[in-house]
Amino acid sequence: MNFRGWPTTSILCALVFAPACGDDGGTNGSTSGASTTSTPTSTSSVETSAGPVGATTDPTSTTAMTTATSGSTGADSTGAGSATDSTGGDSTGAMAKCQGAFAAAWIDGTNCGTEDAIQIHQYDDDTVILRQSLCTNFEAPFIYLLFGDDQVLMLDTGAGGIPVAATVQQIVDQWLAANGRASIEILVTNSHGHGDHTAGNAQMAAVPGATVVGTSQSAVASYFGIVDWPMQIVTHDLGGRLVDVIPIPGHQTAHVALYDHATGWLLTGDTLYPGRLYISDFPTYVQSINRLVDHTADLEVCHVLGTHIEMTNTPGQDFPFAAPTHPDEHPLELTRDHLVELRDAVEAMGNNPVLQAHDDFIVYPL
Ligand SMILES: [Zn+2]
């Protein structure tokens, strides 16, 4: 989210994260284009832990076990159009859409003595969701890992104070073993440049085989080959797994959304999630929401996933700002219908943006 008080990306880059921030990633995109998706023979869908927050005992303690089915909010609705993929990104067909499972419960800060610093949830064989504990930072952001044949894309690195690099290395090692592979490039990029999503970039930059994309708009555009920001949408190939990179400034200037053709996920960062949608540049934000609606009109959107949860399970009711615990959180996953609802809401505001609570999110112009 990043409301107030976080250092700007440029300050972080200048003072702390220079090695990571200065890296524009070199090439535009990955290498192979014709390889097939990895075989789905990897690890089981079991929650694992990154160690308890208290760092005292029992590194094998578990939090929520993964047994839930997806779509507790009816999130399996498809997009407005047919399932036809206009970019042909689903041609490999190796991973069925809308088949993964979300965690039965996310760590919510209510048990800091035993709660893990990072909850690791395997959504499917090639897709992992991490949730940072509220006990380590009230922002409690989510992090996503998308494995292709050539690269694993890591979207965001957390709010700091957690062993995110070691955790990701562990996950990558398990995936490599399950797939009979020796190595894979780790592509680290950010939904946007706010500190609660980029604080672990420096840790990741030290990981062998990791490429960390810079956090500035120009660095993001350069790495992914976007020459007409924010109008141009590009498709990045992770190796048999295509991800559309969609510039969506408005919350923050370097914000991007990702559409993952394998899972049908639309990853919307801080632009749309079940919480307070802080909008710093309203006209630009409205254009970005329209861009997302238009781009996904003919795509199958299984889930819309952001990077925080700030809504409770009571419609229209959020947790207080910086709440240390989140009992009875709203589910993480939203639907494309929410995106359309948001589009209609901000369009209707015209030149008079106002704070407006909806059941599942709150429009929050700054
Ligand atoms: Zn933010």
C-alpha cells in the first residue's frame, strides 16, 4: 500500500539498494520461446514455513494447512469474453487455468509467538504465494513466484525484516529437485517501487543466478522492452510461460500489473486488492484501470490478486490503518468483476474523486 512515511524508491536506491536498483536487467526478455512448460511432478501442496517470527523454537511449526479449495469469494468467474486467448499464450496447455488452491487461512498476526515470518503456500506445481507476517511488518505484503522453464519470476520482495532470499532459495531448490533441473534464473521485479514491496531487493541481488530489475519506471520499461509507457503492453516469456506486463501508474509511477497466461491470474499490486486503494494520480489511475479492463476483456481471468489485505470479512469494513493483527481477513482473491466495479466507480467520479467504500475494497484518493 504505502500510504505515508515510507522512504521513496530513489532514496532507498541511493542509500541502501544501489546494487539492485541500478540493474536494468540487461536483455529484454528471456531466451527460449518454444520450450514447453515444466512437467507437473513437483512437490505436494503443503504449507511449509520459513521459521517462526519469534525465532525461538520449532522451525517446522505450521500455520494454516493448505486444504482449501479456491474461490471463496466466487473468484472463479471468467472474464467478460470467451476463453480465447488473443495472444496465443495458452497454446502450450500444460497448466490448466483456475485449478490451483489458495491457503485455507493466511497468517494474520494473531499468534506472533508461533507464527512464521513468511507463510509459503504452493498454489500449483509451478506457482507459489508468500505472505509476510504482520508480526514483522503491519503491511504484511504478498509475494508471488511464477516458474517457467528459463526463469522464475519473483514479484516483489517484501517489507523487510524477513529472510526472503533464503526462503526463495529453498523454494527454488525444491522446484529444481522436483523437476530434475540444476539451475534456473531468478527474475526479481516489483509491482511498484514502494518500500513495502522492494525492501528485500538487496537480499535477492546477492542470490546467485538472480537478476533484479530496477524499481524506477525507466528501469522497468527498459528491462521488459516497453518503449511507449504506459500505453504499451508487452508479453514476457519465462520459458513456456507467458506473462503480460501492463503499465498501470496511478498509485505509483512505476506500477505494473501482470497477467499470467498459465494461471489466469491478474496480479494488480497495490492498484486493486481487498483494502484501501490509495490513489496518488487520479486521472492516470483511471486510465490504468481502463487499460486493465480492456486488456482482459478477451482473457480468462481466474483471479485478481493484489499485494495486501486490509478489508475484514464484514463488507465495506477495513482494519484500522497499521493494525497489528488481522483476525477474520477478507480473502486475498478478487475477480474481474471487482475490476469492472472499480472502473465504473472511478469513471463515475469524473473530476471529483472521493473516498468511497465498496464491499470488497475502498477507493481512497489522496
Ligand atoms: Zn504501494
